[in-house]
Amino acid sequence: MRFGKYPLNGRIQVGLAFLVVASLWRWLVHPGPHLSSGWVDAISGILYGVSIGCMLTGLRRNALRGVGGNKT
């Protein structure tokens, strides 16, 4: 997959997928008798954290490989 003229590596794509799941989590899962609101908040926080971590490591990997940087 390409974004503009630079390719997205797999970690960024996984991070974006986790970001979508974390954003939809509150609409898909509602607190009830089997799942408290604390667990819903905890799981959404974990999903957001995993997405941020994946995207940051993907950006760092691109920077180390020299993809998308200034070519001076």
C-alpha cells in the first residue's frame, strides 16, 4: 500500500487497523452484566496503545531505512 509517493510498511498498516478497531470498540461492545465499563475502557486503551506503538515503530523503521526522508 502506498501513501502519496512513499510505501507504508506492515507495522503502520497493522497500527492503522488497530486504530480503526479501537475507534469502533465503544460502538461494538457495550458494558452490561457480563462486561463492566472498566473492562471496556481498559481494552480500548490497550488497543489505542498498540496502534500508537505499531505506528511509531513503523515510522522509526522507515526513518532507519531512509524511506520518505529528505534526500539532500
